[in-house]
Amino acid sequence: MADPHAEDRKLLLKILSEVETSINEQSLDRMVKQMDPNATVVWANGEVSHGPAEILAYYDRMVKGKDRIITRYTTKAALDGHARFLGNGDVAVANGTMEDEYFPVIRGPFKLSSKWTTTVAKVDGEWKVIALHLSSNVFNNVLLDEAKRMLMYVGGGGVLVGLLAGWFFGRR
């Protein structure tokens, strides 16, 4: 049986590709063209932006502003199965994974695996993102692994300094 949403799926994949490309090329103006004027984005750090102006302001503050946290980031997004169409087929929900690479201002780059979900709707005959949620595992990720290793080094160094100080003062 033929997929009644085959053409829509092609259009949705085009949106996914355009969003991914716009992020990788640091051209968020391109990304917001794929979004409804009332779109909501929940970013990986838990901040929420409503509409293109807030989405662009968030990106400018995080990536371009004088107090930016990162100089850029790149992503490779993948879809986890087909989008699910709701109602009369004018709303679709999809989810997938991302392999992100962040380039922070204060340290070297790091990679992080993430998840995403999106809701898209046909607005005036054109598919637009109405909601996008980005998320990472806050309990198990490369940054936590790095922090654990650092704590082991600091703890081991503290024990070593303590033993040396004890030995030194004990001899006196």
C-alpha cells in the first residue's frame, strides 16, 4: 500500500536538512525561515525561545555576543523512524538523534550525543516547525566523565601532598 504521506515526508526531510545545514553554517536566519512565527524552541541548556526574534537572540547571545559561551557548534542529525502524522495529516511529530560538536570559548572542543523532538504543522499549505526540543543526558555524558577524571586527579594529588607534608613535618 502506498504511503499517503510520502510527499509530505520528503518535505519534512528537506526541513530537517535545512535546519542542520543552517546550524553547521552558522546561519540561523536560514533556520528560522523553516519555523512558524510562533515556534517554540527548548534548547539543550533548558532555555526556551518563542518566535524567530527570541531564537536569533538566544543564538547571538550564546555564539556571537561578547559574553558568548561557544564560538560555534556543529551537528549531524538523524531521524529515528518515520514522522507520525496526527489529526487530518496537517501535523507531524518526529524525533531523532544528534551528534554535536561544541567549540567553547574557555576550553577545547567536545562532542556530545543529543536527542531532539519536533512538531511541524502545515501552515497556509507550507510545513513549518512549531516546536523543537533539544536535550542531552544530564546524568551521563562526556562533560561529567571529564569532571570525574579531574576529581580523581585532584583527589589523588591532595592525598599525595598530604602524605608528603606529613612525612616532611614528621621528620622535623
